[in-house]
Amino acid sequence: MKALLENLYSNHEATVLKEKLDALISRFRAENPELAGEKRGLTADQSEVLLIAYGDQVRSEDRSPLLGLKQFMEQRLEGITGLHLLPHFPYSSDDGFSVIDYLQVDPALGTWDDVRSLSENYSLMFDAVINHISAQSDWFKEFLDGTDRGYFKLSDPSLDHSLVTRPRTHPLLTAFETKAGPKHLWTTFSTDQIDLDYANPELFLKIVEILLEYARQGARYLRLDAVGFLWKELGTTCMHLPQTHQAVKLLRKIFDEAAPGMVLVPEINGSYEENAPYFGNGYDEAQMVYNFPLPPMVLHTFHTGDSGKLSDWLSTLSTPSDDTTFFNFLSSHDGIGVRPVDHLLEPAEVEALTERVRAHGGEVSNRLVNGEEVPYELNITFYDALTAPDEPVSTGVNRMRCSHAILLALAGIPGIYFNSLVGCPSWREGLAETGRNRTLNRRKFTRTELDNLLERSPQMGRVREALLELIEVRGQTEAFHPQAPQEIQKLHPGVVAIKRGEVLALHNIRNESVNLRVDGFDLITRSEVGPALELEPYGVRWLKQR
């Protein structure tokens, strides 16, 4: 730990900080022996499937939203074992990602008791939104009042910031009037989200205290939101700097000693090549990284009816150790990012994706590159991204089933966004109300409303049933263990074929039948198949082979 600290701070600062961290860890271990004694690293098996949801995703009249979500999961989402609980703290903007107080549960959602109740039934992933904090936080209010703890990243607008990677189109620096005079601060994501300065060791210590509290409150996975932006250094892109990796390694070291069951999950909205380095050597950094290219690659595959590019890319993926795996997903609270496929798809193919999304009722958000706006993410529900409004519901349901079968068959731990699991259409009314493109895929429900929709909407009810059936089969199949071997086979341009041990998972991504020469026992239909197989349009077969 001392060596890692010395890579970030002066020798004196590193010595002082190490003493404080050692004391913090010792105290935590003494107060939480059950966490300190857990097995280190990834322990999840093939049954682990995480739901991605907001704390008030399902609101009930007779209980807090958090407990209403828990009740809905228990009653209607059988087979789901984990929950990525999107930021459940008081916030001022960005649907939770501008946190006012890291250590409080938003009273509109419930209490820490409610969160711990969820953790009794589900593996919880907490959001650690630690690149920035709300402009309405006490930390920032104190800064405006003249108390500067060195928590915020200041800069001089006359300096050259041109190399800094920009995920948004607004200016990087925002001017604030303080009692000490005007100050320009980094605001990477919005003027309400003030960047923190990890060059200050006292800030790092404070953040560690907060993250250890998350472990005590029931977190099993820790999603490090926007962590690639963590360390800022003028003259660089300020993305994925060596200091950022050192900080993540420090967190891994701290949790390995204090709460070894915690799994770190850096959130890097980029390519495999950007995410994979956060594995470190396989034992010293994150245990799980996001597979961000997967959503646009799967969408491209269904739009074109050609599995070639997806299969080629999947064949290149690897992890450095048995202590590591991928967090796979197709949709989330954010849009479907297209930056992660910059080098996988041609510009014309990305343009075709954006045109298809617009034709299906979605929107496209942009970012600045060399002063020009280029597509950044596709804003639409995954159901609508796959299926046009005038296509039959049966086609849309089958596409959702097939696409999510690919997700569930891949090596790694799958996450399924709530609005995808219930087959939700894009929420145009919400977009009209907020004016924010991401609202299209952020619809929330009352319990009565949702139950009625699942019963009466053939789209939503059938998608839920189809996906839960696949989740049940996955959970019973050891070959789908997150770290079990994986081989991508090319059997037909219209088929995504994933070999997981003795199981060959076949997925027809076309709206026409495909003939294959394969045999085995289909784990889904519980029947023998082959040696000649006609795989129906968007058909799925998970074959246990002899």
C-alpha cells in the first residue's frame, strides 16, 4: 500500500495517509468481523443475474419505494439474484448522479434499513459516484462560503485544456463566485456536478471512509462511476491516467484487507481495450469490468442479420485470471453508447444505427470531437431499438428473447435493465416532460400500473416471461458459470454460436429459418435435437452435447 500511495503523493503525505488508512481498516475489521472474514473476490456462480433499477422503479402505496421494489422482485422477477441499485442518495440532477450526501439514503426512497433488507435477499451493487459531487452538497456550500479543504479541482481558464477528453458539449470549466473571489472549477459532466480532486490525500481518505460504509450497509459490488476521469493532469487527455489505475489498485488493496468479498466494477464507457486495463494483472485491480461494446454490437447484428462482426469481436475477448470476469449488459439507465465501437464498426454502420433508432422513435445524443458534434449514445428502450413500431409484437418479443439469450450465454455476469426485463416501450411522454433524451428509457411505475401492464400488454408480459425462462435455465447450467471457458464458433452468418463447455448455445439473429447440422439435448425445451436442426426465426437452442 505504501508503494501505491507514493505513486500518487509525496513521501510525507504517503506516510501520513498510510497510517490513517491502517487505523481505518483495523477499526473496520474489528467492528465488522463478518465482512472481514469473507472469501476474497468473485464468488458468484451461473445463477447470478443482476437487475439494474432505480430505488423508486416500482412505487407502492403501503411501503417505501425500496421495499416496494423488493416486493416486486420477490413476487414477479423469480430467478433474479442481484440488484444494481442506481444512486439511492439525495441528489440535485442527472436522475441521481449528482449526489448531495454520500452517506444518506434519499428520504423519498426509504432508509438504510430498507437497503439492508434488500441485501438480505440480493447481491447489491452500489453506485460510487466519486468523480464529482453535487453543487448543492455541504462540501461545495462550504467551499463557496470560503472554506477550501482542497476537495475540488480548480484551474485557470487561460491554460490549455484542449487535450482533455470531453463527454459533453458544455465547457469544461465553470466559474463560481466564492467569498474568496471568483474560482474556475472542473465540471466534466454538468455545472451541477463538481469534479473532486484526488491529488488531495485527505479527499482520498474521506472517500475510502464512505466506500467502507457502503460495504457495511450491504454492498457486494461497487460500481465506480466515471472512474476513468478520476485524475486530472493538464497536458494529457485526463482519461485513464496511470494515477487513476493506482487509485483503483489502492481501493482493491484496502477492500482485500477490510472487506475482501467486495467486487470493484469500474464504469468505463469505452472499448474493450479501454476497460481491460482495469483488470490490472488479474489480481491487483478490478475483479469485473463493463463490456460496453456489447449493446451496440448486438443491435448492429440484429439490424444487419449478419453475426460476423459480433462473433469476430467476441472471439478476441479474454480476462487475465480466474479472479476476473465481465459485467455484460444490453441496456441501462443511460443510452446505448456508440463510442465503444468506434474501431469495431465503420462510420457508415454507426450512421445506419442512428438512423434506425430515429426511425424507431428514439433520439441520438452527441459529444464534441475536435469542435464537432458526433453521436455519443442512442436513447431508446432496447425493445424499440430492435423493433419498429409497425412490426408485429411477436417479432419484437422473439428478438428480445434471442438478444438476451446471447447476453445470458456469454462468459461473465449479466445485468438486465428493468425496462428491458419488462419489455417497456420508449417513454415519449417522459421526454416531453423533461426534455432529456435519456428519459426515453427511464420510465418508472406504480405497482398497480405495472401489474396491469404486465397482464394486459402482450409486449411487456411476454418479454418478462421469455427472459425469466432463460434466466431459470442459465441458473441450472454449470457451463454458464461466469468464468467457465468460452469459444465463439462460426456455423452460419445468421447464427451467434457460443460454446460454453459441453453446451453449444445457438441464436438465430435473422427473421428466417436457418438449417444447421448439430445435435444435443436442448436445455430450454428439454428435448433431443438433431442431427439436422431447423432453427426458426430468432430461435434459441442451448444444446448440451455428448
